[in-house]
Amino acid sequence: MSGEAGRAGEGCVRVEQVGAMAESDWDTVTVLRKKGPSAAQAKSKQAILAAQRRGEDVETSKKWAAGQNKQHSITKNTAKLDRETEELHHDRVPLEVGKVIQQGRQSKGLTQKDLATKINEKPQVIADYECGRAIPNNQVLGKIERAIGLKLRGRDIGKPLEAGPKGK
């Protein structure tokens, strides 16, 4: 067995010390770069608390409106409203306008969903306008006006919309 050390099946391992690899052993693993936690693990409350205990910098931020089409966001300056000390709030669509939308829609034989589809909006938007919960948006009001043929803005709310020339 003198010259046959390291043959398969004998279970012995011969380690020779050669050059730069002298301190390395077959049984030890050299870690060049340690991976951090995966995204899912890093988001957990447990991982955040552990990092804070170790004294690492932890930055947390909430995603806002991720993956959603947020075209009906509040366009008014909400930060300005927050700073005000008085009791201020966003103007809502008057109930009168909501009733006109409802009557105009029903006179044309449209459901809320049909009207929403016709003006490329969600049915919930129509429901909000009819209930008076929506914050007025001139683009949406204009589309609803054209679809039901009634004025919703200005003095003559509920009057038929005058069809003016579209082009030059």
C-alpha cells in the first residue's frame, strides 16, 4: 500500500502542499463572494429586523400604484392641503351633476358599464360620478357630456349639448 495511496475505494485522501495552494485543504470551501438574501427574503419583517440588529443601513419604501393605471389620481396639491390648518377638502362632483349623468345615461338606454366602455373609463368611475364621490376631472366630464349629449359643466347643467363644428 506504500505507493498506492489515493486509489478509488480505499477511502484515504492524500494532500500534497504545492505552491500557493499550500494552506488550502480539499475539505474546506473557499468563499469568494457571499450572496445577499434574495428579494423575497429581504422584504420580510424578520430580515429587516435582523439587519437593523447587525447595524446595517436599512431603507424601506412603499410602492405606490405599482402595476395600475392611475390616470384618475388626485391632481390637486394634496401636500398643500395637508399643511393647511383649516378644514379643507377636495371639491366633489355635485349631486345635481350625478343625477343629470344618471338621467342622460338611462334616456339613451345605457348601463353604467356601457357608458364606461363608450368613453374608455372603468365602470367604477361612472358610479363615483353619479354618486357624487368623484373629484371633477374635465377630461372625463367632457367625454361623458359627449356620450349622453347633455351639459355637465357651467351654468346650463342638464341642457342639451350644442353640437358645434369639430374641424376648421
